[in-house]
Amino acid sequence: MITGPLGLFAVILTTGLALVDDSVTGNDLAVAALLLAITVGVEVVILPFVVRRDGVTVVVTEIPMVLAFFFLPPVVVVLVFTIAALVGQLRRRLPPVKLWFNVARAAAATALAGVVLLALPPMRGVGPGTWGILFAAVATYTLATFVSVVGVFAVIQGLAAGREVVRTGYRMLLMTVGVNVAVGLIVLLVLKVTPWSALLVLGLAVVMLLMYRSYAQFLGQHRMLSELYDLSRAIGKGGQDGGLADDLLFRVRALVQAEYAALWLPAQGRHPEVLLSARVDDSGLLDVVPTPALVRARAQEAGGRTVAAGSRFEADDALRQALRESGVKDLIVTPLRSGKAVIGTLEVVNRLGDIGDFTSGHVRVLETIAAHAGVAVENSRLVDRLRYDAYHDGLTALANRRRITEALEESVIVRAPGEVVAVLLFDVDRLRDVNESLGHAAGDKLLAEVAKRLRAFAPPAALVGRVGGDEFVVTLRSESADAATLLAVELREQVRDPIKFGTLTIDVDTAVGVVVHPDHGSDPATLLQRADVATTAAKSVPGGVQLFSAGLESRSVRRLELAGDLRRALDNDELEVYFQPKVTLTDRRLVGVECLARWEHPAHGAVAPEDFVAVAEHTGQLGRLTEAVLKEGLRRCREWADADRPLSVAVNLSPRTLVDPGFPGRVDALLREYGVAPEQVTFEIKEDGVVGPNDRPLPTLRRLRDLGVRLSVDDFGTGYSSLSYLRRLPVHEVKIDRSFVQGMATDAGDLAIVRAVVALSLQFGLTVVAEGVESELTLELLKEMGCEIGQGFLFSRPLPYERLEAWFGARTEAEPTPLGEVRRLRAVT
């Protein structure tokens, strides 16, 4: 499309020139031969530049052309410069397409310049008129050459490439035309003065050639340094904002004029393998590069070394074979280092154009860039690691509290109509027991397994995080609060599968609190705080899942307020002890009382026992509370014994008290202080405090039994409900929970449970006490089963000491026995 028309155009113009001016002499041929030699020689000095894939060279042929057009006919000038172009292209070993294009271009441009020369007035002498004519002719040659090159790029690579050639070469065009024509005219003037000046001109030509070569090298070095400076700044900026690969690869490819520039980072830790490349024909980054695997492997050997292959470098047979198989002309692969470790490679493949191959200078340039890039990559990974650590939990790799908070902030801002933002807070049960029994490594394994299960079973759109030691959060958008609660139930069931620790299997249980936006809060802090409140409440409800309500928070806030008041109440003996009678079911004799703490708050009124007991547990005042109740019970027990009407006393113990190794010693001291026989004291412990896989309470229970006090399992049936545990517990008594006793008269299931507990307890030699006896029918059923003792509203409510004394007088009658007076109920209505 290009070469053919140019060649035809050159033939037509040259033929026309030959017809117009055929005055060629032998002297002209000698001058032509000399100028041909000079023209071939000056083509050694070229100014190269690359536009996309192709190289463009500027040659200083204008100087000999000025002389040729002055001394020779135009047709001879065309032949001289056509032959010179052919010789020059053959010397540079260009592909045939480019070779013939350049020959045709030189012929056409020279012929067009000859036509312009003939169209102008004849030259007379070497005055200014001749200068103008020669400048017009030579400028026509240069302009025609430039236009043909622009046309080639525009046709082959598009208009954008043509415009790029214009931007890159027009300044060089103006400069070279002006300088070269001026130098040529000076040489012409000198030669006209005396032919011997040719020797001076020859020396000047040599100097000019050296200057042009030095200038070309200077331009290349200046461009290289300028681009290296810009590249270093871009690498630093890219390493901070995450755009390192984009700036690095595009700039490196343009700097060394390569077809490919690639960055390869092998997989490291949580960072996956990265392969990015910039190719000359593409505007974006790719993930392909023809670098042979052998070259990349060698670049990582022995701590990393640069591997270069091509016509300018020595290479072994294996390396040459690898390049041939991958179709690579030449390449440079430089390792990226972090300290002494190789963290990747920076690669350039196939130098563009026909202006040469990669050289040792390019190796040094790439190694300089790689030194900056290696630091930038490591800094970028460090920043990424710090950013990751700032938003993720180190043990489970889940989002941490900061990430959850930020996600909730974004979620509550944008919410579709009819949906809620749900927060599900999971509290892992018995983590402390696992840490203390099996070690923190086992506890970490438990937490990691819970995290794995939550991440696996949570909906894809949910964000799972760990916000505390044993607390996990699942936040997501949901249809309603009921849907969120249902999801919490499902996730809790998925998490509950047992976990094996060697030969030991541990059940995983969680309590789940559920809150939703906008019903329960409008900001992350409030939602998480109320989710915590709901989770605390979930620990004491069947099913272990609790949706937040305002009542829960008011109760939590109230408990917080009560903490300081409870301490003052204990200091001032403001707590009161109530007593609930315990009666034998067969003959209705009063055998003892249960001591129950009561607190009348000056502002809040009566405080529920579960509230102030919970406050005492969380504020470290449980020991004082237990001791206050025990002292009052022992004091009254001593008074009743002194009055010759002995009654035993029962005191409730918290599971936390059972892990206090000093408690049995304090009990022994109090028994001695008040002079109460140990068998007159019963300690009641809730079932979940003594029945279970954890044996920590057993040493305390055994020491208490060794003191002679009685031990009772309270609220039996509501916890693990496994009677087999009773075989290894040092207890004397079982108290059946009121929920079964109250329903046994109307519910066959409750009746069966009570009957089984009574029968098996008697087989174990344990005393059975029934709580919640409120009707004669219930009493008769219990008597029939063999239950020995009962307490409940049928006999009496818990009473303060003064009212209990009145109850003694009104509801009981004395019955003398060898051991003292026994009180028997007169009647029960």
C-alpha cells in the first residue's frame, strides 16, 4: 500500500528529470561517486527514536545533499541517494518490508526535491539566492521523508500513532534541517574559494560526525536520566496509593523501549502469586509474558542475579533453546530483593524496532529500577499487612471490632425499605474452663473452630467478626427481627457440634444476643452494647437465644447502679435473711429452714435475689454475701438449740464459691465460733454448679463433707439431668426443682420425672426434698412416692425472723423428744 506507490512516484519523477536535463558528463560521475561515498558514510550517524513498536531514525544526509544539488544534475542526485539508501539499509539488516520502503522513500523524496530545484530559477554563484534554492530543495526532501513516515504509522498503527510521530519528530526535523543546510552551505562556500579546502572540510566532517554521535548519546542519556527520575518518584507514590504496578510497568517499557515489561511476585504468606505485564499494543495490564520459566528460575538462584539473553549477551545452549521455543528475541530478568531475600522479578522482553538489542547499559538501568521497586513492593506489602492487621483478628483472621464498627456505620446509613440491619453476638460458653483445664492452646483451637463454623454457615452476604475474647459477631441485612432471630437459632445449632482434643470431646455451646437497626439503636456502639446485654440474658433462657428488649437494658443498668449500693448494704448490715420452713411429709414435723437473703433498697424497693447475687458475683462481693447469710443462719441455729428446739439451717452456695479453696476453712471457723454442730448445716448448690464434665468443685465438696456438713443438689432436673453423676458426688440430699413439683398433679411427664428422681435417689441413699409444694394433692403424691421432706407455700412462705417466731407459735405445736422440743404443724389449709 505504501512502498509500491512511492516507488512508482519516484520512477515517474526520475524519468521526467532525465528527460528535462540529460547533460550528464564524466566529471559529474566522478563527483557523484565521491558524494555517494560521503552519503554512505554519514549514515553512520543516526538519531533514533521509537514510536510504539517501530523505530524511526534521523540521518544527517542534508549536508551532502546540499553539495549534490549544487554540483550534479537532479537525476544523478536521485540515483546517488537511492543507492546510498539501499546500501545503508542493507548494512543495518532491516527486514525486506522496511528496506524497500526506505529505498522507495529516499528515491521519491530526492526526486521531488529535484523537481522543486528545476522549478526554481537557475542558481547563479553561491549568493543568497542560491542559498534559498538549495534550502527549498533540501527542505522538500526532508519534509517528504517525514510525511511518508507519518503516513506509514497512520496507516499501519492508526492516526494516534501518526500524531505521536509528529509530536516526537517535528522539533528534531526543524533543528536538523536548519543546522544541516547551514553546514552544507558553509562547506560549499569553502570549496568554491579553493578546492584544497576539501581537506579542511574532510576534517570538519569527521569532527561533525563525532559531535553528532556524542549529541545522539547525550540525548539518549538525558532522556534516560529524566525518565529514571520520573520513574523513581512514580514508584514511591505508587507504593503508597496502591498503583505501583501501573506506573512501574508502563514507564519501564517505554524507558527501555521493550515490547513487554513484567512484574512477577511469587506466592508469599497470604499474598497470592502476581504476574502483571504491560505490552506496547495494549493500554491496560495483562497477566501474560513470554519469559521462559528457565530464565526466571535462574534469576532467583544464589540469592538472585540478573539474567540477560540476546545478541549482545553470552548465553549457554539451554538458555538459547528456551528463547527460541518461546519466540523471544532478547530479554532481561532482574530479581527484586527485600534484604537478601528474592521477592520477585522485574522483566523486559523484546526490544522494539530495528535500532538494536538490549545492552549492558539497559541491564544497569533495570537493576537500578529493580532496587527501587523491591523496596516499594515490600513497603506496599507492609502497609497492606498493617492495614489488614488493623481490621482483622490475629487468631481467627475474622474482622475485628474496628472493622465491624465501620461496617455497621456504613450499613445503618443506607438501608432499603422494609429491611433491618441485624447484629448477632455469640458468646462461647466455658472457654475459661477449657483454658484452665487443657491450656490456652486448646482454647485457641476452640475459638478458631467456632470462627470456622460461623464463617462456613453464615449467609454469603454476612460479615463475621470476633469482637472479644470469647465473643463473635455476625452482622447482615435481614427481612425482620424474627428472621434474624431464626438465623441466630440455626447458626447456634450449627456451631454446637462437639470438638475433639485428642481423646477428649468437648461440647461447644454459645449464648446468642440479637439486635436490629433501627428498632434497637441507630449507631454501632449502641447496637453492640445492647447485643451484649441480650447475650447476657440469653445465658439464662432456654434455647440460648435472646432478642433485645428495653426491659433487658433497664435491668442491666439497674444492676450496674446496684453494685455500689450492695457494698454499702453489706457494710451496714442492711441485707435481711428470711427463713422458709422445711417439713417432713409423713408426720409434718418442722426439721429445718432454708436461709434466703433479701434486700430492701431505699430507692428501688425490693431487689430480686438473682439481681443482687449476680451483682455480687461480678463485683467480687459474693464471699461477703455468702458469709453474711451463713453467719445469720448459724446465729439463729444456735439460739434455737439453746431454746431446746433444734432446727437445721440450709444456705445456698454459688458455683463460684465451690472453686474457692479457702471456703471450707472459713466454714469450719464459723461453726466453731457459733458452736453449731456441722450436721445441722446444709449447703445447697445448684445442679449446674456440681453436675457436669468439670470436676473443679469436687475437692471443695469433699472437704465440706469431711467437716460433717450436709450437701444438697438444688433445682435438680433443670441442668444436665443425668442421675449417673450422683454416684460420684459427695452429697447427701437432692432437691427436686419446683417446676416439676408444681406440675406433677396435672402433667404426666412431670409426674414421671419426679417419680424417677425420688426412686433413684432413695436407691443411692440420698434424702429427697421437694420444692414448691403448694397443694394437698401434691403432698399426697409425694408421700406415696417416698419423698421425705417438702417446702413450699402449702407450709409457709419465706419469713423474716420475727414473723417466723410468730408462725412457730401460731402454726406449730411443741412435741417433746429426748433430743429436745420438736415443732409439728397443727393444720395445713
